[in-house]
Amino acid sequence: QVQLVESGGGLVQPGGSLRLSCAASGSIFSILRMGWYRQAPGKERELVAHITSDGTITYADSVKGRFTISRDNAKNTVYLQMNSLKPEDTAVYYCKVVRTSGTNVYVDWGRGTQVTVSS
């Protein structure tokens, strides 16, 4: 079993910054991809950004140029630096980890951390 511990959410004014982190622990095996999704009230969960084991990064168009995802492989931790935050970035942000044992692929989700952008 894998535990994902997210931190860094909160309330910030428009134009401000936050940094999210997600640390994975437990029976991880090999991580294929780590990333962040978000879900705003009344909307479906959507990809924000993810990073693969070889460093390939994908961003949602809505966050390109403002958000930066990074990863510390030694700590099994993924970060999301969010700059120039907008009210429409308000959502619950979830960490997602895709890992493999070599024969099976597993997907784990964090509990989520609230990000609120408001003046």
C-alpha cells in the first residue's frame, strides 16, 4: 500500500503564489508518473500537470507559463509551483501517482488539498 501526503494548499490573493508538494511512501515499487489534477465545484477533475520517470512533462494549456512541476526521485516527492494565480485556479488539487511492480500497474490518489484564490 502507498500513502500520499499532500501539503501546501491555502488561501492566496490573485497574482500570488503557492507551492504544493506530494510525498509518496510505502510499497511504491517503481514510479512511472507523478502529477497533479484539480477539481473545482461542479466541474470534472482535470489534469494540471504530470511528470514521467524520464522527466517528460505535460501541462494543461490553462496553466502553461504559470505553473511548474518538478520531482525529487530520491524522496519520491512531486512539487507544483503555482505563480500568477487566478480565481479560476480555485479547486481541490489532487496528487496522482502511477507505479508498476513490473507486472501490474497501480494508480494512487492523494486526499486533496484546497487552493483558494480570492481577494
